[in-house]
Amino acid sequence: MAGCAPATSADSIHLTADAVPATITVLDELPLTPLGKPDKRTLRTRATSTPQPSMTDPS
């Protein structure tokens, strides 16, 4: 994109509270449908059924 500069540090990114996800799930790989597309149904199921470790602010 013309005119867009990449973010160079965390200080340059400001998100409103509603733009920050409540949880982040890390996967080794995306579940795929038989056609090779990401399986959104399986992703939703995993996100709601997997207990998330608590995240704390490192500062």
C-alpha cells in the first residue's frame, strides 16, 4: 500500500479496548477442510473448549 509505513515498535500501535481480543489461542497448525481451506467451525470449537492459561501484564 502506498503511503503506509510499517509499525516499528509496540509503542507505535494503539488499539481501543474493543479491538483487542479477549483470548489468543496459539495452534501448531490450522485445521483444514478437505479442500484445503481453514476450517472455521473447528477453530471456533477449539477456541471455546480449550482452557486458556491466564495472561498477566509483564510490567
